[in-house]
Amino acid sequence: MDELHTSFGVTASRFLRSVKHFLSSDVGGTAKLLTAGLIVLFIVINGLNVLNSFVGRNFMTAIADRHIPEFARQAIFYLLVFAASTIASVSARFTEERLALLWRNFLTRRAVNLYLSDKAFYRLDVSGKLSYPDQRISEDIRAFTVTTLSFLLMIFSSGLTILSFSGVLLSINPILFAVAFVYAACGSLFAIWLGRPLIKLNYDQLDKEASFRSGLIQAKENAAQIALSGTEPHMKSFLAGRIDDLVANFRLITSVNRNVGFFTTGYNWLIQIIPALIVAPAFFRGDIEFGVITQSAGAFAMLVGAFSLIINQFNSISNFAAVVTRLSMLSDAIENPVQSIRSDIQIDDAGDSLAYDRLTILSERNDIPLLRELTVVIPPGARVLVTGGEGQQNAFFRATAGFLNPGSGRIFRPANDGIRFLPQQPYLPPSTLRQVIVPPVADAENPDGRISAVLPEFGLERISAAENFQRELEWHTLLTPREQQLLMMASLSVARPRVVVLERTEAMVGADELRRIMTRFAKDGIACVHIGDAAEISFYDATLEFADDGAWRWKAGHSAESAGGVPH
């Protein structure tokens, strides 16, 4: 996979940029304070570990010498060191978790904001260049923040351990220090050679798990359709294939883990005996005390453990490498969304009305013109019907909304949110009634009483209760599709944009209701562009017709016609 070969330099640069954004953000001061606290706590923990090695040596020597008063004194020291180490370790863990949560909150909010800005989420979905961005934002960011902090603290702690216990081992036996260094270096290289395939396998496993969960979500969201159409066997086969994929990949992971496990287990067992083999002869000669053997074993284990960070954490490191690669791709994708469609259509949002200047739209599949050289101006407050083939209507609606379409020309739209779009099947995210009805910029201008008065005009009396203004509701379960459409039109009446563009709204709310609402909009000075069909064309102030070959015709005033030009 080409994505897995993202250069280390690029990934490291993005990582450092992420840390810089975090530390310079609104929560940067808290982050710096928590980081400083962690550094202090880890220095304290390391100092206590060194102190514990000497207390342990004296404690064991007192046992070997049968020196009861010294034994009792060292036992008290032992308990005090254990208590202090417990307090410091728990405090460090708590601080680390708070810092990780703070970082995750910052990164997740930033990723969501970028993902939902400038239609990045749509362009990523259309391009298909990035798999499962939802999992990357939710799961991968969580794993990234927690694991990054853990690794950085382990590296810092290992550095302190190496500095502290190198002196301990050198004072006992310089050869023991050299053996610890060589043993850890050779072991690390061998572990990397054995476990290198885990990085790609773990990357693939994350995608395969996400693919399986996506299939389960599809089954849940389309439960009624699956049950009615009798396609359960097809869904079972689909999910079984996803299970086979993730199980097969995980088998490969377990095979590599087995090989790494054989090595790391033997590697860690030998750590226990190597110090005794080197130091014991000196004890037999009477050159050292018995406690020195136990101290050397503990110091050797601590030092080799610090040198062996890659070996002891290889599985975590391989998972982390996969997560960093996925997040690096996510960062690149949402900051620079792939535009799979190249378009020369220009959108100008500084106008007073909706107008088109020599707009040509081509088919995405074969570049056949769907619309040729459209040049019209939508009159203020006019009711305009747009007819033609379904593909032409879809392309016209999407181009007006700012979606990329192959073609050329210019589209002029009202400034300052002066244009609103209502697709045939709108989506209402969980929100309060006020959030649905009132634009954020006009919130203070619309008291609850005014909103309550508007809702009955659209047949929505049952949701005008006062508690709905403050309570977050799942609108897709509370309202029928028709009621959701009417609620969106009620929000348009409150927002009062200059232009609203409707997509086949009559199919959802009915022709009579649509005419009544459009009449209300016209009285408020709102121009309505309805893309669809209508039995009573005479109701509209103008009609824009698209022919199969892309030609267009504007019919104004029910009689005067113009083709290929601006309406009179």
C-alpha cells in the first residue's frame, strides 16, 4: 500500500505541527502545566527507584547477617519508599490521563471542524481516497493521544533510568554494564526484524474491523428494507465475507506475535540470571556482600528494560505506527480534500440575486452537455419552476449549491447567507427546536413565542411545546419525512433569505401545500426556484425548461418567451 510508505519526515513534521497547535491553543497553558507536573513526578519516581535499590540491598544484607535492629530499620525505610512511590506513580498516571484527554478533546474537535468545513466530508466521500474517516477521527485520535503520551513518558523515564542505574551498575561491575548495553542492542535489532510485518498487518486490521462495523450499521439502518425484500441471505453473505477478511488478517498477526513472543519471553527470562552469573563469583570470593547480588539483579533489570523499550513495547509500537500513518493521511485529506472532479464553474457569493452567466454543465461520465450556455437572472420574489431530465435537474441543483460539476461559466448568488437549499430528503441532526428554526446570527431577534406562532402555519403544532426549545431531539425518529420537510420550510420562513432553491418538494409535501408555502414566501419577498414538475404551470411566474440536448428555454409571464438570453 502506497500510503504506508509515507515518509518519516512528513509524518514527524505533522506530529510536531500537531503538538505546536495544541500547546498554542486556548488549552495550551493547562497542557504545559500538566506536562511540567509529569516531568517532575517522573524525576521523583526515578529517584525513588534508585533509593529503593539501595534500601533493598541493605535490607537483604541485614537478613543475611542476621542483624535484627538493622533489619527493622531498613524495613521501615522500605515501607516509606513504597508509600512515596505509590503516591507519585498514581499521581503521574492521573496527570497523564488528564493530559491525554485534553489533547484528544482538542484534536477531535479540530478534526471534526476541518472535516465538516468547505464540504471536505463530501469531497472525501466522493473521491473514495480515504477509508473510514469516522473511525480515524473517533478511535485513531484516541489511540494516538494515549499512546503518544505513554511512549514519550516511557522514553523520558527510560532516559532517567539509564542515567541513574548506569552509575549503580558501573559501581558494582563495569562488565555488567557493557553486557546490559550489548544484550539490549542486539535484542532490539532482532525484535525489529521479527516484528516488522506487524505495522502493515495492524494497519489493515483497523480497516477490516471498520469495514465489518460499517456492514453491521448498514444492516441496522436498512432493517425494514432487508426484512421486506427478503435479502437476509445476501446480507449474511456480505457480513461473512467481512468476518473472513478480518479473521484471516488477524491470523497473520497472531503468527507474527507468536514468533516475537518466543524471542521476547526468552529474552526477559535471561535478564534474571545474567547478573548472578557475572556477580556471584565475587560474592563467593568474599569481595561483596550478599545484598549486592540482589541490587545488581534489580539494577540490571531496570537498565536492560530501559534499553529494551522497543522489545518490550513492540506490539504497541507497531499499532502506534499504523495509527500515526492513518492519522497522517486523515490530516492531509481533510486539510487538502481531494477534488476528483475538475470544474471551471465559478461561484460568486457577492451578488444581490441568483443569476447564471453562460453556465455549461457536463455529464461526469461522458462529458455530454447537460446544460449549455445558461444565462438568466432570477427576479426578486419570483416563483420559478425548473423542468427537464432528472440528471439535468440534479446537476443544476448541485451546481447552484456549490458542488463541483464538470463545466464552465459563472453562478452569482446572494451574499451573507442570502440563499438556502432544501433537498428532496433533508437531514436534521439531533438538535433543539430553536437550533433548527433560527439561524445563529438571528437568534436574539426571534423569541420562542414568535417561533411557536410560525409552526402551526406549517402544520407542526405538536412540536411547538416549550420544552422542545431547550431539549435536544432526534428529529428523524420524532417526525415523519413530510414533517421534517415542513420543519425545514418553517425555518426558511424565519430566516427569510433572498432565494430558496427547492428540489422536488411537491413529492414530499404535496402540490397544494407547496403552492401555499411558496405564495407565503413570495409575499415575504423570497424568490423560490422549484426544481421538479408541476401540474399547474400557470402558478409560477416563470419556467426554465431544459431540453435533452442541453438547450434551455425561459418562459416568463406565461406568454413572453426568450431562448438563450436573459429574461425580460
